[in-house]
Amino acid sequence: MWDVLKLFFDTFENYITVPIIIFIICLIFKAPVKKAFMSAVLIGVGLKGMAFITSAFGSVLSELVNKLIENTGLNLPALDVGWQAVASVAYSTNIGMMFIGVGLIFQIIIFLVKITDIFQPSDLWNNYSIIVWGSMFYQIKKNMLMAFVLMLFINLVTLLIAEVVQKRWSTYYNYPGCAMIAPHHMGDAPMYLVLDVVLGKLGADKINLRPETIKKKMGFLGEPMYVGLIVGVILGVVGNITTLNTMESWGQIANVAVTCSAVMAIFPKVAGLFASGFTTITDYSRKTLKKSKYGKDREFIIAVNDALGYGEAATLTTGLLVIPVALLLAFILPGNIVLPVMVLPSLPYMVEVPVSLSNGNIFKSWVAACIVFCAKLLMASSWAAVFTEIAVGVGFEVTEGAVMIIGFIMSNCTAGLITYAFMTMNPVIIIPVVALYVVCFVLFKKNKTKVWDYLERNATGYQKTAAASGGDTV
């Protein structure tokens, strides 16, 4: 049974599995078959379209990184090879495959008993970034029960964090009643929540660098497509900094610039297509739940894919601006051994939380993302040796020229720290970690509206300040 399930997930990627899941959930919520099918197709086409763009973007960035390494002689022992290696490890054990079913039942139960208001099964695909921690734990400790407890606990922590930032994320990206719950992004959110407050106190909100203000001050050059062109030139120059006197380098700079410009121009249109596929499930889920005892006196929040936010102008711009800093940090950060490659085109996904918390402040989000990226590099570095051993053991080949491999999903600081605690198998360490979650859960549930209101005021407070001083309120 588990072999068949593994074969299914190995064969069909997210642009097939996610639409199937959405189609089934739409039918459960009593949507007409035609609408459910159309919704599934839109989501599948959107995901595949975004995969085309990020794949092409990734190829261009990989060439740029290789050129930088070739020209400077710099290199690092652990190579970031992308999510595929993580998925290989996640589904390498029977418990990893079992969690697909067990996790689904668990997520439905905690929704029905109101532990969470987020209906997580609609984003079932991203469960692999929870499963990988349980599979790694099992491969090392051979304790199936504790591996399951670890995965379920990481799931609970992820949902709690997702609920904290849900209102701000859905308001900023204009997806009411939706939550982005990708565990590998939610694991960074606690750091972003703290940094957003700290940077605000230090005056980052006064630097009102947002797509609207950029466009207002720079004219047509402030349009996303031209911003992408400018950022692309910067990236290209950084990658070819030692060979700017050659025609080949300027050819690559031009290629990177146009590619970044194309991503900024095309991705929002594809993301819009993808987003339209969620209309049916959100509409019919609310209608069905309102008539159900499980929907009485509660807010229903549907889990959505992180791709919904990728194409937004401030998100794309911030993500692109983090790329050169990410490469620089990789080479100068003490303790880091990971060369980030495949993660680079995914950086806009990773900055959705800080962008939404700051209401699109590119400067503030960029600073926060650069700081968090340091922590992510160190977390990925700490797991590289173990991850490589397990990945090779399940048949994943180490890339030529690399000593170790890692998928940047493993840079999830929250899940990584929780797993380290469970690895001790020591109740004196594990119980306080669980207790901390329980305390945070109770405090948030009692003060949810206050927390959301605070984050909203913190995000939009710059508008009042700017209005009072006669400046830009955009």
C-alpha cells in the first residue's frame, strides 16, 4: 500500500496532486462538478505555469552562481539542490507515507474540534515539509511513535503561527478568509514578528519604500517590469564582478536583467490565474459550514498555497533584492557551509510574511529577510551532514563537485529546533518545549483579536505618520 502511495507522489507533482485534492474538497463542500473541475484545472494550470517561470529563472540564476564561483574561486561544501531531495527523504520511510493519511485525519479533527480555524487539507501538498522532519528522526532514532508525535507537534505549531499572521497576510494580499500555511515559511514567522517590531522602533517605517511610492517618484521606471530590469542588472554585475571587461559577461548580465524583468511582468498574471481557482472552494466551503454545527460561531479559514503571494510587486522586488545579499552572506557568514542555489528563485516566497507584516515596505522587509536568512543558513548547515547521509541512503545522488547536499526546506528554524529537542529523547527538554506551545496557544486564543489589531496598526501606522507630516501615505 505504502509503495503505491509513494509511487503516486513520486510520479505526480503538485500541479497534479493539488488540483485532485481541491476537486475532491470542492465536491465535499457541495460545489457543482463543473465548477469543481474548472477550479481544479485553473489551479493545475497556474501551478504548472509558475513552475515554468521559476524553472527558467532558476536556470539563469544557477548559471550566474556558477560563473561567480568560477571567477572568484569561492565554494562551499554543501550544495542546495532544491525541494526534490527533501521530498525524497520525506517519503523514504513508511511513516512518511503513513502521515499523508494520518496527517489528513488529524488536520480534519483539529479543525472540527476548533483547535484551529484553518482548514489545512486544502494545502495537503506542503505536508512534505513536515513529513521530512519525522522521516529524518525515524531514520536516526528508529522510534516510530516519537516520529509521529514530532510530526503532529510541528503541525500544531505551524498552524498556531499561521493563525497569528493570517489576518495580516490575507489583508495585504487580498485573499479574505485564506491563510498561507507552508511550514517552511511559518517556521520563519516568529523571527519576522519580532524583527518587524524592532525595525519599526529603529525607524524603518519612516523609509516608505513601496511599489506605489517608487512608481510615483520614478515614473515608468517604477513599474514592476522596469524594477525587475534594474534589479537584474545589479544581480548580473554582482555575478560577473571580476570579468566586466568581457563581452560574455555583459551578455549574461543582459540575460539576467531581461529574465528578472520577465518574471516581474509575467508571474503576477499567472498567479492571478492560479488564485482564481480558489474562488469555488472558498465560496462553497463557507456556505456549507454555515449550515453545519461545525461552522457555527466561528471563522472559517482555508489554507492556500504560498504561490498566491509570489507575484505581488513588493514581494517580487524584495525577493530579488535579497538574492545578491544571500550569496554574499553564504560566503562570509561564520559557520555556514551551504551554497544557496536552487532556493534563489524561491526567495520571493520566503519574504511574503515580512512583506505582509510591513504592508509592502520593501526596505523593512529586505532588512528583516537578510537577517533571517543568516539564521536559515546556519540551520541548514547544521543539518547538512545528516541530511546528505540519509538522502544518499534513499537513492538521491550527490551533485558532482559537492561534498554534501541540502534542500533549503531544512532551514526551517522552528521545526529544526523542535526536532533537535526531540532528538535528545529527554523529557526534561521535550516537555518544556511542548509547554511553551500550550502557553502560546492559550494566550493567542484568548487575545486573538488584540493580536490581529496590533499587527494591523503596526503595519498601517506609517500612513497616519506620513499624513501628519504631509508626506506620502501610499
